[in-house]
Amino acid sequence: MIRIIILMFVFPSFFVMSATLFPGPAQSPEGMTQTLFDFRSNSGFVEWYGNRDIRIGFETFDFQSDGFGQYCSDGRMLFACNHDPNFRALNLNLDYLKASDYGSKIKDCGSENICTLGPSDNRYQEYKVGWKGTLTISEGVYYFDTFTMSSGSKLLINGKVEIHVNKFSSYGATSINAEGKPRDLIFYHHSQKLDIDDVVETFSINYPTDSKAYIYSSGLVFFQAHAELHGSVTARQIHMNDNAKIFYTGEYYNYELQIEPLQAKTNTCSRIPITFKVTNDKGEQQTDISGDLTVEATNYIDTACWATSEYGACSAGPQKTVKLLNGSKKLWLQNKAIGTVNAEATFNSSDTGELISEEGNYTFHAGGYRFSPSPLKMVAGKPEKLSIEAVYGDCDPTPIPDYDGNKKLKFGDVSYLQPLYMGGNAPKKPTINGKIGEQTLDIKFVDGRANNAVTVRYADSGAISIPVEEVSMAKNGDETDALHKSEIIAQSEKLRGDAILNVRPYTMAICKISGSQNPDVDSGRLSKVGEFFSASLKPIIWKSGDRNDGVVTLDDSYCSRPITQSFKVVDAPAAEVMFDSVARIVAPTSGTDAILDGFAKTNNTNSNSSGLYPFTTLKVSDVGTFKLQSQLASKYLDMRVNPGQREIGRFYPSHFDVASNFTRGVEAAYDDGGNGFTYLGQPFTGEFTIHAMDINDKPVKNYHLYQGATDKAAFKDWVIDSGGDYPYDGPDLSARWDGARLSNTQWAAGAGGVSEVKVSGNMTIRKANTEDGPFEPLRFAVGVSVTDRDNTQFELCGNESDLGCSKSVKSPSGGADGAQIAEGPYFFGRMRIGGFTETQDFSGEQTLPVIVEYWNGSHFETNTRDNASIVHLAGSLRDQLVNNSHNIETQIQWQNGTTAEGAEPVVKGVYNFNVVPQQGNTVTPFREQFRFWQCLASGCEVGETPIVGFTEQPWLQYGWESATEQKKTSGLVTYGHYRGSDRVIYKGEKSITLTGE
């Protein structure tokens, strides 16, 4: 293999360019000597996608001969690079980092550990990411003497990160910002040393490493075998080992946010236009970049404002956020005070990250008195200090330095701005130092300022103006002194100014609370949940001892305070009076907040004659005692009126409601009557849930959280055999109701947090010891056994036909009626098999019926409604008693003629099995007798054989013979001849000859 070294002298290039940091994939800084780009194998390349003219900007370009010089790619094919030693980057003249730059800390992140670095922890003499460790670096600038990444480690970047380092080494399969964007990470390698052995203070990326970054080095950057970089490299020397690759991702711009102009002057009545631009490091505006621009006046925060046009509205406050489009945005700055406004801007976009501008200085000058703060933002009734400055005219915005000593200032009569009272009919006047009306005061100035000169108080709301005028001035200094001529001229003129006062109500008191009950005399109750109650809001003044900000805790005493009378006037500052929609829980203590509804914002002009704002359709969504909050919908004269909170309640349930779902043992689909029914002793599932409700039949959530002995109701349940009268009444069958019952079930939180008492599970109505019924229907009910303090009851129907209420069922144990939760027919049932005796026809089919019966009140009859009960056919259910035909037996068949073991439902209470006499018996008449069984309950035996695998139906048991025999029922089938005239059938006696009749 032959190494080819191309040496070229630097001379003016045909390729004209302005120096930037990363003009291509690989170049050296301008002005550097001993620059080298070296491909040390015949593989690897640099790629600039879509570009066939890739320049290598080094004095020496070294590569292997068998690579044919094709070390550049446009993403589609390899070709020869354009060696241009004049293709250089901007030279930053990096200095070697010193201990004062990187500090003395040493840290090893450790193997398989996760570590982080932030802007406050950004200087290390030595930092190492251990084997398979992960280091996440947050946005900022970082300094290291030595930075090492061990095999398998990862470097993750969060934001824009700039790393300065003397030596960087990675070993093994490391990952450097592989999951991020190349422009998020830039390395500045400060080493000045070159070494052909690649071991001294290099920037080394080892095999195999996937990196996304820009690398700027004043020394040597070494890519080991298979290392890949997405970004660009500017370095004095670059060495590329086997198959190392650089993928160019474009120029790395150090974006800047520029302000034009940085300084300007105007008077306080004018605005200064300021343009904000996003540029690259060549100062070029970036028209493809847009984002959020935030401008801020860092001083004069009470008077400076921004506008988007020369004559448009000026923003409230010193800060404004706008969209900067196509790299540029123009705004106008105004300051209603004398002085220099310091302004700066911040820009954010996904392309640039956060950019911060230089500070701009913009001077506003005026003359006369200036008041601070301006406007003076005040609370009605609360005294505030007002400071005064004496300033020159437009020529100089600073306070007059020689304006010292006691000055007589006349404070004139007030002008009302909002509302605009004319003719002296305003309800209130402000006080200056405790006095009303015009007055002249001695005010002491120092260097043109009188701090806290006067105390102002206004017991109303709105915007007012107080004119201030200098009455006389003491002469100060030598009037012929040319150095002070301008000051003397200024002092010879009277200074004037207007103090603007913006005054808001202190808070909105909550007064005139009225509900369906009176809490003072009615067990603390105000209204049912969801029921309307009323309250009025009253704008009031501040009193000594009140808190200055935050939420005011109100009580009835606030309702006796003076009202801010101007708040309701038509041309007063616009405001909307309202409640907060959240009713904050007070009791029960562990309850949840409720929703306050039934109100809308009302304009400040919509008060009643007393200046109050009545809300007559308020309602809350849950039980409890709550804090209601009064407030304004937005700021008042750019001030937040203190919200007020008052405890209101108690709100209590309207009624109880019960939701239920009871199944029937035989569903409607299997009932010829179409409604379904249940046999006594037959299990069914039942569920009922009791809720405390509001007046709109919605369940409440806080009721179950009450802890007092009488706070919550308790319940009982029962079932009766009802007659026809309403409310339903009848004999009590509750003792026969087994399974899920109320018992000791307690209030708890159900689905969605609603308060409930819930019963759910299997139930039965036990059979009595003798036949009874039918019960058409039984009625199940729940009622209040222990009332709560509000005597809450179920909402029962007055008439049986009423809707939207619960049917009323009388309690067998006395007390209030209860709410029906279920009803349905219940029958005493049994299964019977109808046997037969045949003495004539020994060849024709017979019918063996299995009948499901119920007690109709006087006797059993077939339950023709039943299409659900099950009959079974199996050899084990047949008990052969007599047979003279050896192995030939009569067959019992399903109605389709099959004899397969299985089960079928009855139809209209009956299933008729086919009985087919002995087939193939040549000797007739024959004698045969057997018993056919149906098993109904576990433990059933035929003969001495236990029967399993059948559908249990214990509710169809009946005491045919004994308790044991209840588990089954049977029918007897007999084939034979009469013995003689006594009509006794021969069953199987030996030595008897049968003759036909």
C-alpha cells in the first residue's frame, strides 16, 4: 500500500467564502500551519449530502493509494475530494484551559450508573463516565481538563450544551448524543499539541462510537475505526482510521438576538421604535426562523410599556411576549416617566433554543413634577405614601440636583377621571395628610427627590387626579455662575404635575345569605343540595388591621363596612362581579370540594339601589359546609381585588333514593307468562344501593364522611306478601329471606366517590314446612331505621301510578314506610313423575310425563309457565324391579327417539319421555316393572348408587316419603296381566300361567 501525501501552498482560493466555524464537513481554522487531514486506511469517507464539490481545507491531505482517492460522498456515490487548503474556518484562537477555568474537582460516575450535570456543576479537572454508565448534561457551558467515556457509556444532551475540554477520550462502543440533534452539542478542544502517536491531549473517539456533535479543535481530532460523526469537524489535524465517517449536517450557527438601536432618546410623550433580529454569527438575519419573543423593561416597571405599533395600545406592565416571524420583529417602547429604561429581550424557538439580547438603554425626558409610583395603585380606605421628583424639561430627564430644601407645593382640588363626576357631586374626596381639599404643604426635597412626601387616602374606588403646583422657590446659589445657569433657569420656572391615583375596592363582602332554612335556628341547615339560596356581594373599603393581599376571611362584620360607592357608576372602571365556581369544603373535614353553580358574571353597573350585587339562584353540588369565594373576573385598574371567602351552610340531602336490580329464578324468556318467576328456595341475585340525593336526583359525595352519631341515617330491609291495597301491606316474610341483606352494611364511597350503602349477592326465600303461596307478588323494601339529624327519608309515591318516586311499602315492624326495591311472583314448587300400568298393549309406545307443579293455594297443579326446569335421562336413573325377559328391557327415550344420556328443559311445565316396550321379545305378554327417577339435590342415590353430573334443583324437592327421599322423585312403570276377577296385576309370581283377557 502506498500513502499519498498532497502538499499545497496556501494562496487566494477561487472558492470565495466568509469564514464561519463549520463551513464544510472537515477543515482547519484560518491562519493555522501544520494542518493535516489523514485517511489512514482505504475505507471511510466524509459525506455532504447532495454536494459534489466537497472541499478539504488543510495544507496536507493524506490518504491510501488503493482507496483511489475517493473519500468523499454526496450520499449516492464516492468521488475524489477537492483539496482546497484555503477552505478554512473562523479561527477562534482557543487558549489552553487552566485550573482557574475547570477547577479542581474529580469525579468518576461509576460503572452502570446514571449521573447528571447542570449549569451550577459545570467545572471539573477530571470527569469519567464508567462502563455502561449514562451521563445527562443539561443546557449550559461546561469546562473539563480531561473528559473520559468508558466502553458502553452514553452521553445524553438536554438542551443546548457547549463543552470546553483539553483532552477528550472515548473507549469502546460509546454513544455521544446519538439520540439528539447535532446542533445541540458543540465541543471546543483547547489542546495546542500535535503528536503523531495520537496519545497526547487529543480529541479521540474510539471504536465504534455513534456521535452527533460539532467539534472545534486547535489540536488533533482522532477518529478510531468505525467511529461515525454527524455534524462537522474544524481542527488543526484530523486522523481517520478504518471506515471512520463524517456526515455533514450543515453549518453550526451561533445564533444571536440583536437589538437595533441599542440606545435612543425621546420625550415621555413619544415612543421609541426598536427592532429585534435573529442573526447568525455573520450577522445575517435568519428569515427562516420564527418563535416567541419576550421583551422586558428591567426598570421603570410601573411606567414602561410596549406596543406593537406606533399609536396602538400600550401593554400593561413592563413585559410583553409576541411572535417573532421570519427572523425579525419591531416594537415600540414608551415610558410615562423621566429616566432611562433598560430593556432586554429573550427569544425561544426549537431551532435556536433560548437567545438573550444585549441590554438596550432608552432615555425618556420631560419636565415638571413626576410622582412615584405612577399611577399610584391604592386600596380604598388604605393610606399610601406618594413620592415626588422635580425634573428638567425635555433636555434632561434626571432630577434637578440643586432642587433641595423645603418647597411649598399646592395640592389642588381633585379631578375625577373614572367615573367622571361633574359639578362636584362625587360621594368622596381624597385626603392629603389627613385633610380634604386644596392645601399648601412644605415638602422637603433632596437632590430633586421627596421620598414619601405625602400620605394619600381615598375611601372610594376609581381613577382620580390631583394637580400639584409649586408656589414659591427659595433662590439657591449664585445666579451668575455659568456652571449652574441651566439649573437656575429651571428653578426660576414653576414646576407642575398631576398625581394619578388608581384605587380599587378592598374585597367583595358576602352578605344577606338566605336559604330555605335558617342555620341559626334550624340545626345549622341552610338549603338542600341543589336547592337555590341567595347571597349578595358588596364592594367594601380597607380598615386598619386588614391583611394587604391574599384571600380575606369574611364574616358578617364585613357587611357593615362602608361601600365603595363609585364602583357601580356607569363610567366607572369596568368590572365583572362573580363567585368562584369551587365551593371549598369545611365539613365534613375529609370531604371534597363542591361546585357552586347558578350564577353568571354581572357587570359592575348592575347593582341594586344599595350598591349590592344579589345572586338569587346559587346552588351547591354536595352536602356539607363550604367556603364560598367572591372575586372579580379580572383585574381592576390593573390591580387584583382581594378575593373574599365566607363559610356558608350547612347543605343537606334532599332525600334518599335506592337503585336495585333483582333477577328471577326463571327468567322472562323461559316463562310462558313473559315476566319470570321464582320458586321458593330457588337462589336469585339481588343488588340494591342507597344514595343520599340532591333535589335533582343526583347522588352526593360527602354524606358518608360525617362522623357524628346523628349525622347519617341507618336502614333496614324487609319482604312482605302484599295485598292489593296501596301503600303495600301484608304478612312479613323477612325471616325467610336468606343471603345478602342490609344487616350491618355501612355508608361508604362508591363508584365515582358517591356516598352509598350497597348490598349485593345471592338471595333466597326459604320454603315453609308446609305448602304455602302462591305469592303474587312478594315485595322487597328498604326503609330508614335510624333517622339522621335532618330526618332525611325516601321519596315515596303518594299514589301507585305516580312516577319519579319509589313505591311505598309498609314496614311490618312499624315506623316509616319504606321504598320498594323489587317485586315478583314466588311459588312453592315440586317435580313429579307420572307412572303408568299397561295390561293390554305390549307393543305400542307409552308416555312417561315429568311434571313441574306449584301450589295454587289449595292443591298442586302443573306450572304451565315453566320452560326452564331440567329433566335428565341416564341409565343410572332407572331402577329395574321385575323382568321376565332376561336381557331385553323396555326403553325410555327422548322425544326425538334417542336414548343418549343428557338433560332437557320442560315445556309448559312438562316433559313427556317416550317409553318403548321390549323390542325383539317373542314371548308376550311379558312382565316388567321399573322405577324411573329424577335427582334434585346433592346426595341423591338410586338403589345404593350415588348419582352425579346432574343439574341440581333442590327447590323442586318435596317430602314424598322421607327427608332422604326429598332429594329425588320417581314414577313406576308396570307391564303385566290381571290375575283374575279381583283385577290384581301379576307382577312376577312364580308358577302362574298368564292368560289373556
